Amino acid sequence: MQIKKDDMVRVMAGKDRGKEGRVLRVLPRDGRIMVDGVAMAKKHTRSGARGRGGQQLQQGGIVDVEMMIDASNVQILCGACGQPTRVGHRMDGDQKVRICAKCETEL
């Protein structure tokens, strides 16, 4: 997978098309990623267990959570040109580095 945690990406397909965000989590085996502020869903939570003194530890209610999206629906944003781009590779000495396919700067 060419997308890594903390990359900036733009959603290219789906209900959140056009949104940008930072990658929070990557599941390479499943080909899915979690992007900050994208694919939000409502989750119903119960109030938490009671701690010492009978106080509630967590309040119940409806909270917004980010859901996983398919990695094929996003493109990495280049830091130099600011455009969504495909990822290229180049050997830099004995290390393989990711580069922007448009401006050829290191990602």
C-alpha cells in the first residue's frame, strides 16, 4: 500500500468526494484507511461503568465516529504542488523513496 499514516489525502470518490484530511489509521491487508473528518457515522453509546464513589466514568449518548474507507478512493496530496497525485518510487542511494508523479518531489 502506498498510503501511510499521517499522509494528507483527498477523497476522489464516494459521498465525501472533495474532502481532504490526514490519514489516522491504515489496514494494508484489507486495503482500507481511516481519514480525519471523512466518512462520519453516528454511534450510540451507553453510559460507562461506575467508578469509586458511584460516579459515572463515561456519559452515554450519540457520538460521531470516523469509519474506514477504501484506499482506492483517495489520492495523496503533494506537499510541494498541492495537487492530488499518484505515487512514484525512486532509489535514493540504497533506500526506496516515494515521489510525486507530477512534480517529482519527495513525499
